[in-house]
Amino acid sequence: MRLLHTMLRVGNMQRSIDFYTQALGMKLLRTVQRPEQQYDLAYLGYGPNPEHAELELTYNYGTDQYELGTAYGHIALGVDDAYAMCDAVREKAAALGGAVTREAGPVKGGSTIIAFVTDPDGYKVELIQGGV
């Protein structure tokens, strides 16, 4: 078995695609429109399946906001340099609806360098230095 994708429901498809491609450097891999079923999908990532896991964004027509609940944690991305990634995201994220919510630095009780950004829908994305 292997992890294929993670799905997030989003309130504005283009805003979310812009955030993940422009702020986090993912590529838009493919889209699926299902107007009869009232939803659209966008698959993003750093490469397509089966070599890479993908992020599936789902837009349900007429829904522009979701309750994230208390069970959701975060998506984790491996990066070469969490400090530089925070700088790059900070420059782009505000215009795209996201934000750096935890600056790069050592994880509490350890030495791994991490940071957190939040996407336009409020989902948290952890940046882990050296986890590439």
C-alpha cells in the first residue's frame, strides 16, 4: 500500500490553486469538473502519482467556507531551508490569502527546524527542514 493523495475542501478553487502553486511551489497536475454533481477537483503536487502523493482540492458548488473541526492537524512538506521558505511564503501568502503562523525554528524539545503556514481556508501546512 501507499499514500495516494490527501483531500481538502476549499471555498474558492482558484484562490487555493494560486496559494499552493505560487506560495508553496506545487504544480497543478490536473483538474476535473463535475457540474452535474456540483463539484470540481484540482490535483496538485511536486510530481504526479505514482511517484508522488498528491493534494486533492475539492470545491463543492455554493460552499465558500468550512468548519475545520478539532481533529484536523496539518499537512507536512519537506523543504531544504525552512527559514528561506518562510520568507518566500510571507512575500506571496498575504496576497494569496495565506500566512506564516509559526516562524522557522527548532521544534520544542528537539533540533528539527520547522515552521507553519496557513492556507486561505485555514488549513495548516508544516514545513520541515531537511525532510526532502
